[in-house]
Amino acid sequence: MFKALAEQWRANQEQKRAIAAEKWEQEKRWREEDRVERRQKQAEEERLRQEQERERAAKEARRAETTDILYRAHLRVMQKAATVSYVSLTCHEDTWTFIARRAFGAWSPEWLTSVTQDRPGQGGPVAKQGSFIKNPNLTPGRITKQDNGMQTVEVSGDNLVTILERLWESAYGGNLYSTILDSDPNKGACGPLYKRFETWLEGLEPGIADKPGHTLVLDERLDTAQPA
């Protein structure tokens, strides 16, 4: 009787050990499968990360190349603009106000109203002092009013360079942060205005000694009263 119970106890123990060993082997297989799955997932994540990094690098390279091309073209425009003594811009007063705010940081209300000078037909502003990023020094007589809100502004070559620089920065050179902060609803006009100046400069012929300066009609709608 005692011997039978001992045999039964040993058999039970062997069975428990076998079950425990089988469970341990199963857990090892599960752990190994988990490790393999984890390694595969990590490898896939690393592959995706590297692919995204390559895409970002390629995008940055394309952006840098585009910016470089645009900047080199802009540099040629600026070099041509620097040779201009002055240009008489014919445009709507709203267009000039937009350009002035972009280029000089402010505009003077007097620029929208001609101030009579010594002889009839002369008009010009009385520029505010101390409120400009760069004071354009538009002395009386530099702005002549026309019909339907049009006007002619005599802009020096130095001011022309400033105007082109600000228009280019707003249209092509600004980063995303500065673009978001730019609340001007008309900021989309910077690119077309810059292209208008660029096209004009490309076809510009050198002036002659007895007639310095040039003329640019910036707004083509001279027969309308619609703002630019």
C-alpha cells in the first residue's frame, strides 16, 4: 500500500515537472517570437525613419536649389536696378501705398494728396520723419496726381533697390513663420509686382546723358478708377 502511494506520488511529480517544462518551453517560444516581432517592428520603423529622412533631405536640397536659383536671378535684378538713377512710376495711389508700406514700413497720408508747389501741376508729399524703416525722402514735387486716382512717383535708384528687396523677400525669400505673421490680405501682390519690375528691368535700355531716368507704367488700367 505504502509502495503504491509512493509510486503514485513520483508519477504525479514527474507529470508536474513535465508540464512545467512544457510550459517553460512554450514561454521561451513565445518570448522568442515576441523578440523576433519586436526586432522586425524596430527594423521596419528604422527603415521608415531613414526613408522619411531621405525624403526630407531631398526636399530640403530641392528647396535650397530653388532658393539659390531664385536668389541668383534676384541678384541680377538688383544689379540692374542699382544702375538706375531714378524711375517715374505711374500707378494707382493704392498700389503706391501698398508698395510704400512694404518697402519703407510706413506711408505718409500726404502721398495721396498733391501739395501745390511753386508752379501748377507740381505735387508731392511731406514725408513723416522717424516712422520709416528707411525714409524714402520723397520731397515735394516727387508725386504728381493724375485722373482716376492715378499718380506718377519719381523714385530714386536707391529706393527702387529697397522696393525690389522687400517685394522679393515677401514673395520668395520669407520663411513659414514670417509668412504666417504677415497679416496683409494683399501680400499676394508682392510676387506679380516684383515680376513687373523684373520684366521692365530686363528690357531696360541705358539712358542718355541729357535725359537720365526711366518711366515704368506699373498699373495698366489707366482708363479705370479701380484700385490696384
